[in-house]
Amino acid sequence: MYPEFLPDPNPLYRNALREKLERIDMLARRTRIAIPEFYVGSILAVTYSEPHAPGKVNKFVGICIERNGSGLRSSFLLRNIVDNQGIEVCYELYDPAIQKIDCLRLEKRLDSHLRYLRDAPAKYSTFPFDLEPEFLPEGASVPVNDIKVPLNGLPWLEKWERQELKGIIIKGVTFSKKRNAKTKISAKPWEKYDLMKIYRETIPEEEQNEIFNEVYTKLHEIEITKRRLKHKRTFIRPQKTG
Amino acid sequence: MTSFLKTINGLQLFNKFLKPSISTIISKRDGGVGTPKYRHPEWLPKVTHVKHDEHLTQDNKEFIEEIVQDNYDSPIEFGTQISPLKIDPIEPITKWRKGLRRTGLIAKKIGVYPLWLKDGKKVSSTLLQIVDNEVVKYMPPEKFHPVRSCKPPLQIKRRLGCLVVGAENIDPQWVTKEYYGMFKDTGVIPKRVLRRFIISPEAALQPGTPLIAAHFKPGEIVDIRAKTIDRGFQGVMKRWGFKGMPASHGVTKTHRRPGNIGSGGRKARVMPGTKMPGHMGNKWRVHRGQQILRINTKYNIIWIKGQNIPGEINSYCHIYDTILPLRRHKTAPHFPTYLPSITKEPLPEELYADEVHQFSDPTIEFKEES
């Protein structure tokens, strides 16, 4: 739920004290803004103070196609199509200029990133700016949207056929002989059994527990105050009218 | 006779197998030139290297640890405890004026992360931790000769003194007698890193004075000296940023090579200073004119603007007041250092420069100009 609290697993950049200070700063920011739970594939609305915008405030709605980074540098990429033009905006999660983040539709997709929407028909990444937020019942698990996206013809921005993506349909695209051969060569089907590689690229569970134990009480407090505020907002005392 | 010797040898071998010999390795004192270096297999548990075998029993070890505990009963807490000095203190109290040089600090680079300014701009900042910094020794100008040469010493008008600062406490058992001698007279715990800062004699400090991150103020400009990352022997493309040569169009075997390195004719030689492949990095470099954005007094951390401080993460660097003529101090800094005992008011935990946004502040909003 809070993937950005885990540090970069690369040992070249690890330092326990820096990670701790980073977490303190993240929690300090979280007391000012409610950052909702969201995943790749969720639809978000971000209100952002922008010095050059009319009214100094901008709002952007889009589907989260990627989440990057860890700690204070964690960011997410929103995609939408406005006036037949694909627009992607990268937001920093802890940017103090972000006024509000709303999760309009909370769901997951089959893949860890949805960059392939850039090479898909426009209707798969078009969302109206006045989308009504959908609420899940309390305690329900996050639904997985198993939609399969058909891709446009070549040329593509990336070689999607090599990435073992589950959410795409490649139809009516013919690859050259050379490309097929290279796909075969570059395939690494053994990597998912490489335990050492997985160990190196993730934070071990004991360390995760340590980190989450440290931040849990503060996060829990924030959650409770958030909920209280929400209830306050929903309950409006009926007023007497003459 | 031979059989008897053999049996003895066999016994020794047997003994060797019985001992858990993996835990310590006695490194040789004189390894000749050309002797291959022992490389410990990665899959075996890590060894602790010792200079020579002390043959200490468990009781001996406990006794030594007790003595160490008695001598330095607890790590010196900043500002609270007076260091156990054996020499007379130096009276520092003179007011700051322009042209005085004060000491610097030894810091550990612990990482990089972004901070935001009040105008919404994102800047990356490097975190430097001040680890157990203490003054080890002061050399007055008469005794300090920075350059030793066979020529007669230069007649310098304004001679400066020198302050040796140490960082990161280590166990006194680890160090040699000669190294310990530096700390013995002053009663400072032995330090892993030592560094001398050239100072004016007015800024002299008593050995044992703790130096903390509040030595600087947020917003001040500093210079940082450190060793760059060691990149080993590198080609011309990485070392000097050459363009290399095309990947195709009939180019063979010369994709990352420098090309021509000089003219023929009369000169018939390579000019000195030609950019060529060679060892890259592991050099002392000074990064001048960096601004301090934020200071944490609890953990002794300094946030510095920019992500280009030389060196790897978890390596040491030296910070001192900048010598750039236009960016030097205009107002008085903490002179000779920040002494918590003199200023009664305790500092807040977090100090920020004026333009830095604090994470606990409300969201940045821009107002429309009417």
C-alpha cells in the first residue's frame, strides 16, 4: 500500500540514517495532504498550483500508467487524451505544490506498467475530466481489471512483444524475420527462477517489517484524522429556512 | 626420527582442523613485491584482519574492555560533558571581523534527495553527516610549517595556525601505539579520519572541543573537498567525453578510439597534455560555492544544494567556509565555532534557509496579482 516507503535496494545508495530522515520528511508532508491508495491502472485527479495557469490552479485527470522512484523522489505518470492529443504528466508524489490527489477509480491492471497505451487506440486512454469518483465498499479488496488492449500497427515506441506483457493483444502485426530471431535470442525465461536476482532487486521482508513498524503509528494517526474529517464533511446539519 | 616428526606434523595438522581458523586472519607484515594477494573466497564467512596475534584469553579481553570503558566512560555528548583535558585551554573569545579564517568540519556523504523551495521549484540536496567531530590538536603559527622543502622557508607576512580535526570514534584497541600517541596527550578518543584546517590564530580551539553541524548557519556558502569516485582505467570517451567514431558505415575496430593524437612533420611527437585513456577518478577535487539549505541539529546533518559533491555515498569529505571573494561571509558566523555552553538558548531541531519550503508547512499556493 505504501511502496514508496521502501528504499532503493541498490547497496551503493543505501544509508540507514538518510532513509530514516527521508521517512520523517515524507510523514511530515503526509500530515498536510491526504495521499490515497492507488496502483498502476487507477484513475487519478490531481489539483496542482501552477504559477502560469489562469487562476493559478490546474487540474488533470488521467490513468496512472507508471509509478517510479522511492522515498521523496517517488513519482507517478498520468495519461489522458485531450483534444485528440495524448498528454502525459509526471507528478512527484511529495511535491508541496500538489493541493489534492483524488483516486476516482481504484483498480489494478495485469501489468506493472501501462506504457503500451501510447501505442494503443485513443479510446483506451481517454477519460473525461468530470469523471465521478467511484467508491468501493469498506474492506473490499482492490479489483483487477483484466482488459486486454489491442495495439496499433508498427512502428512502436518500445518492443512490446519482448516484455512479456499480459494486458496486450498483438494482432495484424507482422514482424520481420530478423526481429523474430532477435526476440528469441533476447528472451530470458530463466530470470523468474533466479532467486539471487530477485533478492538483490527487492528489500527483504524483515527489513520491510522494520520500516513499516516505524512508520505505522504515524500513518495510522493520519488515517484516523482523515476519516474523521471525511465524516465531518459528509454530515451537514440541516438548516432552518424561513 | 623422521616418523616421529611426521607424527608431530600430523598432530599439528589435526589441531589446525580442529580450530575455527576462519574467524581471524593474521595479515603478514612484509609482503614482498610480486607476492600474490590473498583473496578470501566470497562464499565463506567474512574474516576479521588483525595485525598480529595477541594471544588474548577471554579474561584478558574483558579486562582491556573494562579499562577502555573507564578511560572513556561514555562517548562525549555534545555540549553537555566537558572533555577530560590534560592541557590548558586556549581562550578563544575574540569578535569576528572580515578576513579571519575559522575551522571546517569532516562530514560523511550519506545520500541525495530533493527539497522544494518556496516558489515551488525542486532542487536536489546532498546530505552530509557530521560524525563525532572533535578538535584533536592545535598548532600555533610559529610551529606550523605547511610546506616542507629543502629551500629556505618563504617569508610569509601573515602566518596562519593549523587545527587538526578528527571524525568517527574508534575502539582504542584497534590502533597502533604510534597513532594512539596523537590522542593520548589530549584525552580525545582515537578517530578514524583526521584532517587539518588552516585557521587564523584567533579562531584556535581547545583540543577536545566537539564540532557540530550548527557550526554553519543555513544559507551560508561553503566549499567541499573530497576524493572523486574511482573509475579505474578508462577510455577516452568516458574520461574526456570524446565522441568516438560511427558504429557502422565501414568503420572497423575503431568505435571508441580517440583517432588522431597529433601532427607529424617537424614536431614528430605527441604534445604534452594530450587527452588520452588513463586512470580516472580518485583525485582530490574542491567543489566551491555551495549553499547550505537546511541543518538538523539532532542528527548533525547538513543539506547542501546540488547533487554533485565528489565521492561515493558513505565516503568522507571536508566542508569549510568558501574562499570565493564575492561570496564570503558578510555577516558574522559562529566564531570560532558554535559553543552550546556559551549560548544558553538551545537551537531548534531543524534550521532552514529562508527560501526552503518545510515539509510540515501548508501546501504552496500562488496568489493572483491584481
